[in-house]
Amino acid sequence: MATIIDGKVAAESVIETVTRAAAAMESDVGVKPGLAVVIVGNDPASHAYVNSKSKMAKQCGFNSVQHSLPEETTQEELEKLVSELNADPAIHGILVQLPLPKHLKSEPVIQSIAPEKDVDGLNVVNAGKLATGDLASGLISCTPAGALILINKIHGTDLSGLNAVVIGRSNLFGKPMGMLLLSSNATVTLAHSRSKDLPGICRNADILVAAVGRPHMVRADWVKPGATVVDVGINRVPAPEKGEGKTKITGDVAYEECAAVAGAITPVPGGVGPMTIAMLMANTVVAACRTFGRPIPKF
């Protein structure tokens, strides 16, 4: 059986480092790292995510600010709030919870966040820095950054000589994940729905990262024996065994059968998920440290 990569333990380690850095900053400078989270509308899943982010920020010793805006908020009102947060020296990180209600355009909002406060790492300036190999001055998208830490736990930080395949080419995950793996010297293939012979491409991977949003798409015969499999998928599927109408969370990888072939594998839940929120906290403390010219903690 494969080694199970425990995302909860890895996330706890990141949070400990963040909490120490935040306490040191408050002690030395008299300022707490500030994180502002903006949510528009009434989506229950988004509210659950935002509440967990705000709670974690407080736990880390941050100045945590939450802006809950009504469903009918206009584009102009939302962008005005972002502009005010950009100008607020007490705020070092800004996160706008996606998806936004349908009448709002998310892209102009994301691009209006000051790159140095863009803790989601989605501004084109941060995406461009990652693409050009500048990992030192930008902010990296949280889920790929967290996934890389889990991969490093198995392979170390130098991935020279390893073939990595990322299934999915989204701006949110697939592209930045590919760039991070490339920066670590892996040979990277970005595969997607238009790729020819996807199972064949995957069978060549020493590191296989799945982020497509299709439950159990990756089967055991897609996995090279001994490969590291990272499952980024979060899919809600029926769970009749729990009772009528009940659901459960599952990944893009058929876990049981792939775990019998892989060398290491992340579970869902409990793998990449906990790392995403941990890296959001890490990005916030990094942004705050840069503001005051303080040393950047290592995660």
C-alpha cells in the first residue's frame, strides 16, 4: 500500500510557523498581519469557507476583518471596497471569495487587488512572476503552493529527473502547479480534456497531480507503479450508505485502487484541502513581512 500523505499534519506545521512569525512581528513592530476577506451574497458553501478562513486568521494572531456584502452589491461598490482595502495600511492581505453572484464579473475585481496584497496569487502580476521563475517577490496561488509542499515531503525540494503530469490547465490551479513543478526542475506535462491518450500520458508520471473536478476519473491503470499521486479534486457525490439523500466528499482519483499501485497518495478529504487555507495564512504573513522589510519565514 502507498504512503498516505497527511495534509492535516503538514498544514499544522505551516500554521505553527505562521503563528510564530505573526507573534514576532507584533512584538517587534507593534503591528499584527492584517487579512481582509470579502464575501458577496448568501452562498452557504462560500460562507462556510470564509468563516473557517477568518477563524484560522484569528488563531494565527492576525488582525482578521470580514466584509459580508449583500447579494445585490454592484460591481462599482465591490471594486470601491477593494480600492479602500488596497489603501489601508493595516491590511496586508485581501481575499475576495469566489464564485461571486452571477451579475458580478470576478476578473476585474481580482485584477484590481494590489499585487502585494493578493494572497490568493491570482493577479496577473503574481501569475507572471511565477511564470518567469520569480518565486521570491510574488505571491503564489495557495492550493498549488500547498500541493508542492506535500510533494516535497516525499521527493525533497529538487525534482530533477522526475516526470510530473498535471491533469487540468486552469489559471487557478493547473498552470501555476505546472510552473511550480518546473521551478523545482521536474519535467512537466500539462494534460487536459483535449489531450490524446490521457491514461498513457499519466502512466509516464513519477508525480501525478489530478485537478479536473471529475469524481474517480484517475484509475489504477493510469498510475505508474510507485508514483506519487496528488488528488486536488473536491467532488460531492451521493452516499446512500449514509442514508437517503446523504452525500460525501471524494476526489478525482479512485483512491482505494490507486493506493494499491502508487508509492504515495493524498487522501480526500485530509490531503491538499487543509494545505490551501494554511498557505493563505502563509501568504498573508509573507505579505506583512515584506511590508516591514522583515525576514520571510520558510514553510
